[in-house]
Amino acid sequence: MAGPAAAQERPTLTPARDVAVTYRVTAEGQPPGEMRMAWLAQRRLMRMDMPGGQGWIVLDMGSGTAFMAMAAQRMILDMPATPIAARMAPSAAARFTREGPARIANTECVNWRVEEQGQAARICLTADGVMLRSETLSRNATGPVPGLLEATQVSFGPQEASRFQRPSGYQNLQLPPPAEIGAGGMPRGTAIPPPGLNMPGR
């Protein structure tokens, strides 16, 4: 009885309090990079600053909507939140196995092995749902590119709400035709999300 119950345990997957995290991103065949993410927990909003200064994405987990702000072009693209959320968190069908405690960026977390559709990843989560590390373990042709996302700085505290709002003075864009949309629901050529965030089955 104890074994199956433990295997079905699921950690908290979204932050329960405001936090900003800087991650180091490394992926097979790509140069290392840096990414910043922040959460406005009470409003269930997440902001992801894209590598290379492309702009940022805000995901509203409550309404299921998202937008991408492209700083250089001063344009906003509305998009469905589902493809973004799907690549950033395991689905309800994923199996979790607790592996043990760790300490990353001077913050305590617990390692979990995540398995879904024959693929696997390892994520380290704080007790209140902040992901500090994500590592792809599968290396088959249909799985995600092996990569590692690891926090280098974690700052708990109130986040500025204006950073999660649509910027004024930006022109609205229509979602591109299906032929121009990549597998992750983003316009082709948009380097987001990074490989370290690919979850099993995505």
C-alpha cells in the first residue's frame, strides 16, 4: 500500500507566493543562456523574459490566456496559454516519484522524477511550488532535447504588478497562420521556451 501511494504523490507545481527567479539554461548542441521568470501568485500570472532581449511572455493561468510582447517591434501577439503551460509543467497524467532533498541557489527543494508517455525528467521544487531545476532525462527521437534549467538567483517578495500588464503603445498582431506556428504554439523562430523546460510527453 505504501509504495503505490508514494508513487502517486504530486508536488505543488506553481508558486504559492510572489517570486522572481533567474535561471541558467544549457541544452545539447546550443550555447548556454540565461532566462528570468517571475510570478504574481495571487493573480496566477507568470512573466517569462525571453533570452536575447526578444521581449517577454505573460501567462494568465486563471483565464487561460497569454500574450507575447516583442520589445524591438513594439508589438503584442495574443496566443492561447495551453501550449505554453503544457511545455512548462507535467500533465495530470504524469507520474511523480520523490527522490530526495537538494539545495539550489541557497534555497531548499525536493527532487522529483517525472514520467509520462515513456519519457522522463527530473525537477527540483520548493515546498511552495517554485521550480529551481529541470533536467530532461529522455534521449529518444520523439522526446525533448536533453537540457538543463537551473536557478542561479531566487528572490521571494512582492512583484510589481505593472510588469504583468499589457504594455501601452504596442501594436496588436494577429496569430500567424498554422503553417507559421511552431510545435510549442509559438511563431516559428521564437526561442521560447528553452529546452530545459520541456516536460515529458511534450
